[in-house]
Amino acid sequence: MSGNAHGGFSYAEMSRTLIKDCVVVPVTAPGFFTGSVGVEGGRIVLVADNAREEDRRRVEEFRTAAARGPGSCPPREMDGRGKLLMPGLVNTHTHVAMTLMRNMADDLPLMAWLRERVWPFESRLTPGDITVGARLGMAEMLLSGTTTLIDMYWHEAAVARAARETGIRALLCPSFIDGERMSGFERDLDETLAAAEGVETLTVRPAPHAAYSCSAENLRRAVDLARRHNLGITIHVSETLDEQRMIRERHGCTPTEYLRDAGVFSVPAIAAHCVHVTDGDIEILRTNGVTVAHNPQSNMKLASGAAPVARMLDAGVNVTIGTDGASSNNDLDMWDEMRSASLLGKLTAADPAVMPAWEVVKMATAAGARAIGMEGRLGIVAEGAIADLILVDTQKPHWYPHNNPVSALVYSARASDVHTVWVNGREVVSGGRLTSLDTDALMRDVQRCVASTCVSP
Amino acid sequence: MSGNAHGGFSYAEMSRTLIKDCVVVPVTAPGFFTGSVGVEGGRIVLVADNAREEDRRRVEEFRTAAARGPGSCPPREMDGRGKLLMPGLVNTHTHVAMTLMRNMADDLPLMAWLRERVWPFESRLTPGDITVGARLGMAEMLLSGTTTLIDMYWHEAAVARAARETGIRALLCPSFIDGERMSGFERDLDETLAAAEGVETLTVRPAPHAAYSCSAENLRRAVDLARRHNLGITIHVSETLDEQRMIRERHGCTPTEYLRDAGVFSVPAIAAHCVHVTDGDIEILRTNGVTVAHNPQSNMKLASGAAPVARMLDAGVNVTIGTDGASSNNDLDMWDEMRSASLLGKLTAADPAVMPAWEVVKMATAAGARAIGMEGRLGIVAEGAIADLILVDTQKPHWYPHNNPVSALVYSARASDVHTVWVNGREVVSGGRLTSLDTDALMRDVQRCVASTCVSP
């Protein structure tokens, strides 16, 4: 393990690397090929298909230091045989510090769960606790191949700290609701912007909580702040039927219409959930270029409903995948979430041909990159793209026989198959182990933290 | 690895073992405790709660050879700290050799999937292929903590061979449909009975395929055979709306009513799927003591529908969990299946409080044991019960913080957390590796087998 746990990564770790003879799922187009991929200085500089002679020649050039000019050394070579290389997964909706509440309160009616467990626990959390919970969730995500998260919570500067330590890419979204938390929001946003300043892997967006918890005035304030800092907005939209009913009673429209009228979609926006949306809502999401963060497992576990994902995709909405927080999931496992997205999508549409594996892999990678304004630069294996990559071990019984690897990624792969993970070219997981944090020490920290803040069941 | 790959296990491996200071989920009652469990000669002989002084004394007695009389040696001791001990999982519905078709044909309409992919592939399978596919599926199941499977296919004697080699417990169900396959069925049944003869871990049941594929005459023939050999029946029931409609048109009743009238439920029966069942059907299942094998992921992937599991449980039906075959899942992972059962159950009932973790763990263990007539003797951690046990590693980020371990088993545990597995007291998985088969050689065998039988996409 690195001794550099709290200072972030040094440049020395971003050396030239050649991953040879792996199955590559590039996501730039359907399908896969056997090839080799070269990384240098945080970027993908070579994507070669073994079947093409010209590509094989370029691999040889990359291998020989001479071709790189004086002072250049040969790349580190990794044997990719029996492994699959693809873009890192993008988890577009979570509350990472809620890992502290994992398996603490399950199988309860929604309001009992919130009032008796979630809110009392959250009211005791300090920024230090949030950093510990964020470290835990980020460790879990990196180990399972998630290289980017979109996080919505309070004290996001404390989350930024954990992201810098672990090396994960993050869009940090300080959240607010009307009333007491509103006062701290602007300070929270400023602190988060300061914490992310100069860190290439961190960006920030204000996150009004939801249509039912934020007044039109406060929504407009958040949009103004977003515009002033040239940022987007992240928000919960139409998670439950209750929300739908409440907004209809208060404002005579759907939550999506209400948010549009408050200007929320006039900046780049990510709408989490969108379980109960009308055809008109879907049209609003599409025409405003709003990204939907679909959270199938959380929606099932809380019995919120099943989002009409196949319809939204058909309409041309950018639909992505999120795990939501670990208190309603109870893990941050994007493999599980991809599988659930496909299976629930087929069930909901009553059609086994919708949500095919290829589409779901794209939702969890390239579409997630588009959500954070990095379309074409992230979430793909292509020359010039950012090296957020994962290498997956396919030499396991549940991967056999080796038929279609894209199907395998959605229908039989597991989080534990992730072998090596790079974020911005940095190797943050190596042979299934974190390079940045001592996970044993982290688990002890977490247990100590919960013992002092936990609300006994 | 053992050099004993084809001869089954020797008695020497069934030595006295004491698993110390683990979290025990006994399934005999809700909850868990920290304790120690002793195994000897295939049976659980000691279940001790560390909180009880009397139990701590009994552990000391078990440890000291003197207490066992002359010739007895001290047990092998395993440190269970950071681990969880529970009954092995019971997969009550699969077609294990279909692992050969994993990731071969996905995201297709049902009839195209069957006619263009599944049936042409199956028509080429030899008994030798079926043994290879069964070895693969059993390796996957044992490594992920499934200690019993209920298998329905043709050439079940070839499946029996793989079960003897791998050491898994199996209920083997030779299947038939009207027409050509009917002729081979009785021979298949006889061969399977012969293959299971004298093997404590193997039992047999005839398996008419379904109401829509078997005439009342053939169903009665299967029931007569079952009765003659003192066996039960396994059958698919009400998997799709098409089936429901077809039986309604042909016979003017539901599939469940049709099967009852044909006498299928007059012997112990396992009904796989039961997606589309009426209140009357549920009453028939309950009064006849029929076990339901619920296959949530297969039902979602094929867009068959969502079984009314909470209603069936409420009515007192014995509902268990199965993965179905790997061509419609695409893995044999009971952890995934438990999670899907709970989440889909909550969504279907529109109630987050139904299908609590504890109920789901019971469905995957004790209820499965009841399905095969072993209630109270299997699927629980209790003195006198059969030692089908699994030890799960909880020292991983996705298990932290350590809150309710029963919730963790359903909502955050993974197949890859399974550390050690015993079937009938034999250690068949040790430190995450199979003791009976060389998995690398097995994966090569599988790829060769598929290359020669596979229907190219």
C-alpha cells in the first residue's frame, strides 16, 4: 500500500503503460475486439486491434523507447490475456457518506425509515464522519470499477477530501432544502468549490434537493449561483407517487413542469430517479438535454416504482445509471445496478429485447460521461480520451464459456472480477487492492465512527 | 487441488472441525449470535453461543480429545472471527448444463430465443457435453455457497456424474415433453436412479416439463412412476401469460387447476415460476403443500412477469428461490437472486416492508430444504442437522459498517464473499477454491465443448 494516503497521487504513478492482448470493449461502437491499449500522462494514446497489421506495427512502435525520442523509456507492459478492458463505470447518483448507514435500517415503510432512522442519524454527522463514510464508499466503488461518482449531500468539501485521497473522479453537489439547511448551503458551495480548485478530477454543481422540498425562489437562487459559476444543477425528480401528487396539489403541474418553470433545466441538469414521468415530462427532459440518473435497485427497495427507461431512451433522453445511497440499496455496486436496470427495463416494457446489454454498458459509461459534460473525452476507450479504465478478470467459471463479452458484462460479471483500475491514468486499484488507502484501517475507522454516531436500532 | 477428481470424496476429509468465534445465522429463528460450531461425520454436533457460559464449556469439551473417549483426536480448529456461518444455499430450480449457453443469446424475443438459439443448441448436446456443462455450473454454485441444486433436464445421469465429482447435493429431475422425448424418459429415469443409488447426497424425481407441453395421460404416467419409486414431481407452472391463455383455451382452466386434476399435486411437488397465479391457484398450492420455486431474474429477463411472492408467502405457501438456467439469467448466483427476490417482491407489492431480509434468507435455505423433504434436517445450523454450511468473509468494504448481518446477506453480500463450503461435512470449497476439480482445466474443457457443439450466432 502507498504511504501517501492523505496527500493524493504523485505524477510518478502516471507512467507509460501498455495493456497487451486483452478483449477491448471500447463503447465507441457496439461490440469488442482483441487488442492492446497504451496509456501515457493520463490519456489513452494507443488503441490497437490485433487483427489489423497497421495496428500491430503501432504497438511495436509504442513498445520501443527509441520511437518516442531521447529521454523516453519503454512502457510498463501488462499481460491482458484472459482479461477485458473497458471504460471505468460512472455512478451518476449517490450520497456516498450514507455508507455509514448500510444495513442499519431495512424493510421499513418509507416515512418510518426516514423519520426514525435516516434523519436522526444524519443530524449527528460531522464533516469528519462524512469524510470517513465517503472514503468507505469510494473504496468500495474503486474496487468494483467505478471511476466517477456524482455525489449529492451536505458538507461536500468533506467528500472532496476523500476523493482527493482515494483518487476517484467526482462531481460534488452540495445539497439544500428549504429552511434550516438553506442558510448553510452557500457556504457549503463555496467551501466545495475551494476544495475542488485546481484538482483536475473534481467538479462541482449546486443540488436543490427536490421539487417538493425547495421553493421556486430557492430553486432560482440555485440556478443563479450555477450560472454565476458556470455550473450545472443536480436534483431529485419524481421519485415517488406522493411527490407527484404533492406537486400537483400545490402547483397544478408535474414536478418536471414545475422545475422547468423555475428555470432548473436552463442550465445543464441531472435529474435523479424520474420514476413517475408523463410523456410530456419525457419531452421536457429531451428538449432541455436533461440527463436522467436511473436508480433501479433503490426504486425497487423503497417500492417507489419502475422508471419507464425504455421509453425515455426511445425518446432520445440521456439515461444513465446510479446506485443511490447505501442506505437504500445497500451497496454501491454498478454491476448489480446494470443488471437490475436491464432486467427491470425488460419487465416494465414487457419486452425481453429492450435494454440490451450493449445499451446498458453505454448507459453506465459514455452516457455518464455525457452527464458531466465530458462526452467523447471520458467513458470510452479511444485515442485522446482520458484514461479512466478498468481491467476485468474473465478467467472465472461464471464467465465461461467465453461467448459474447458484452452480454457477460451485464448478465454475469461481478464487482469482484475487477482487477485493475485507472483514474486519469493513475493506477488506483492494482490486482484487486486499493493503492491509496489501507482498507483494513479504513474499516476499523468506520466501525469506530458508527459506534459514536449511530442511532441504536 | 485434489487428485481425486472423478472418484468423489474420501472419508478422511470428513474430519472433526470446530469453527470458532464467527457470527452465526442459524435460520432456526430470526437473528444471529457470535458463537462456535462443531462438525463431525457429516453432522453438526455443536452449536454454541459465546454469550452463554454453558455453551463455552461445551466448546472446551469438544476441543479436548479426552472428552471424546479413546482413539478420538482433537478437532481441526478454524478461526471464524470476521466471518459469518450459515446454512448452504438451496437453488430450487435450474437446468445446470445450460451454463454452456451462457451469454450466447440474449435480448431476444422469447420465441426467437427458443427456436433460433436454445433448441438448435440443445439438440446437439451429448451426455458428455451435459456432464461438462454440469461441472461448470456446479463449480460456480459451490464457489458461491450453493450446496444443493434441484436440476431439471435430459440425461440426468450425466448430471449425477458431475454432482458426485464436485460433491454438491442434488435433486435430479429427468424431464420430458410429449412426443419424441417421451420415449427416452423412462430409460433416463432408470439411469438416473441407478446413478444416484447409494449416494447419500443424490435424490431423483420425474419432471414433466409443463402443463402446455405434457398431456394429461403423460402427466399421470409420470405421477404413477413417482408413486412406484416413492418420489415427488418437479414441473414448470404458469411461467408466462401465453401459457395461461393456452391452457384456458384448451382445458377451460388455469395451469394449476389442470395439473391438480391430472394428479400432479397428489405427490410432493415443486412448481417452478408460478408467475401468473390466481388466488384460487395459490389456495391449491397451499392445500396440496406444493413448493414454489421463484426465479425472479429469469422472469424479469424474459419479461415473463413478477410472481406474487408476498401474497403466496402470506397464504402460507412454501416459496423458495431458484436461478433458472444460465441462458436466461445468466449466472447461478443465489446472492443476486435473493436480492432480486426481495427487491422485486417489494416493488410488486408496492410495500418496502414485505420480503424482509430474514424471510428471504429462510427462502434460500430452510424453505429449500423443506422442498426436498428435509425440513429440520437441512438448511439450518442446529445440532443434529446435516453439515451443509458456508463461511462468509465479512472483512470487506461493502460489508462495513457491521450493522445487521442478516440485512447484509440479502442487500450487500456477494458470491465472491464465500470463503469455505461444506456439503455433508465435506469441505468442497476451501479459501475460495474448489477442492474437487481443477477449475482452470474445467474452463478449458468447457470452451472446447462449446467450440464443437455451439450454434454460431
